[in-house]
Amino acid sequence: MRSRTKLLTLSAMVAVSTVALFAGPMSAADAAKRDCSGVGHHTPGAPFDIWLTPGKHDTTPDVIDAVDDHGTAATINSNTALPAGYMVRGWLHMCSSVTGRYVGVLRFRDTAENPNWNDRGARTLINPSLGTDIVIGAFYQVVPNETQKPYGFFLQGRMVQFEGTVMLSPEFHVVLGDSVVPAPSNTDGPANTDCTKKGGVTASLADGTVIDEAKNRDGTRRSVPINRGDSIAADAELNGNIYYCAYDRLVHAVAIKLVPLSPGAVTSAWEASFYTDGPFTRQLQEAAGFYQAAPKEPGMQFELLARVINEPGASPDGAILAQDVPFTFTICADFDGVTCK
């Protein structure tokens, strides 16, 4: 699965997908105290770590929650089989003992019919945070009803610096069971309000900011801006950024959610939310990025929902402060490298 990140300019310190760690000079003793051995996998002397947990304050790495169709959650280990319609949820954590700018990525990789995706959040940390448990955000994935059930899907955290992988968490494998339960339905949040006025909060996924960057049949790579309502190719690779602003409060987190709209779609819903402690602002700025491979389901319609949320919670639709107009798209039957047919 591709995980796209971009280098940032100095003026975009708090922009998409970046964890910035600012620290003054450290003595050898301080550096030793601030390695990542006390958190996550508790690896002695580890300079970095990244891991998944079932809760924001949970200290157990490499386990997540499974939520049934009644909303009851239970902690599961990797390689657990789950019915289609269940939801898995978890949290992404990261640690660094080395000053620098990093990217925290949560990525989903399917082995059968669901398209790959990832999300990349934003955090700014100061010197005392080195060597500590940094909570990046939460994620939710509905278990799909696929035909190749034993293969299932994988979730994994990835720590990136300057386009290079610093560390990967162990892959968390979910096997697809034979039974099917009703999948959770989507609940929309309140619409955006004017962030230049008191109380206003805005999430933005603007037309033209989602780009199809897939390879064409002749081997060239395209860069096609996508607008709401467009038809896109089944081989499209969408990269986009969520923007936010708020009049009189620091935004706690931003989220992006994929929702299948057409009955019978095999592609299942997911949402990822990431904390941001960006500056007090009344102007739109980048807060998180995402990658979505197009569902290979011609004629099916989907939507992406950009949200500002108060705090990630038990469900992907909780505590929404503002939601942009849905970014809908339809998968076309054929694509000749220029237009859908």
C-alpha cells in the first residue's frame, strides 16, 4: 500500500501529517532517560516506537477492540476472526527520543476486495515529550463482507521522517468470519459554521484538493484534481488534505471518514481521527492528510466526510463539532487515461 507524505516548508510547521519535536541540547544522561524503553513495547534503549492499543490511555501494545452490532466492545489480538459488520477500533501511539519532524501514519491494507487507505495526523511536541507516550489519534474500520474471507485485512502504524520509514508497528491481522451482522450506519454531524465569527468551527475538504495520482495504462502518472460528484477510475489513487479553522477554541481533532452510499457495496466504512494542537486560528490551515485507493466497484457511489471533532470516542460519529458538505464520487466502468467512460 502506498503511504504518501510530503515535505513541509518552515511556514507550514503545523501542517498536514507532521509531528514536530523541538528540543534543546541534551546530555548523554538525559538522552538515556528519554529513550522509549518506558512506553509502548518497552524495548530497552529504543530510540523510537509506534504501536496500536484499544484505548487512549491503555498501555497494552498490539491489541485493539472489536465492537459488535449491539455496541459491545471486547479486546482482541491479531489473527482474530470477526463477523462482517463488526467494527474494529483502536488508537495510534508513537514515541521518539530524537529531536526531529515525524509523520504518524495509520494504514489499512486489505488482501482481497477492499481498497487500501491511510491517514496522517498532525502534532507539535516540545522537549519534555521526548521518550514519552504520544497519542496520535483513533481509527475505526467496519469488517467487510468479502468472498475471500480467510485472508482478511491488516492495520499498521508507520513512523516517517523525510519520506523514509523510521519504524513500523507489528501488523495487526483481522480474519473475516463466515457470519454477517448489520453494519453500523453513518450519522452526520452539524454543518460547518463561519470560523471568522464567535463560536464558528469549519472542516474543509475542498473541490480540487483531492488528487488522483495513479499510474495510467501507458506507465505515466497522472495528477487529476477531483471535485464533488465526479466519476473516477477504479484504479484511482486519491490523496487529499483536511483543513480546519475555529474562532475561539483550539481544535481537538480532525477526522476523515469513507462511507459507501450504494446498496450492495463490498467496500466498508472507515474513519480515522488525529489530534492537532495547531495555533489558535480563524483561517483555514492543513490539519491531516489521507490516501484512498478507489473501490473497484463500477457504478457504486461513495462519500468522504471531513470533520472537526471534540474528542475521539466509542463510535466514529461521536462529538462532531463541524462537518463539511459530503465529498461524493462514483466509480466509472472504464478510464482511458483522460476521461471516465
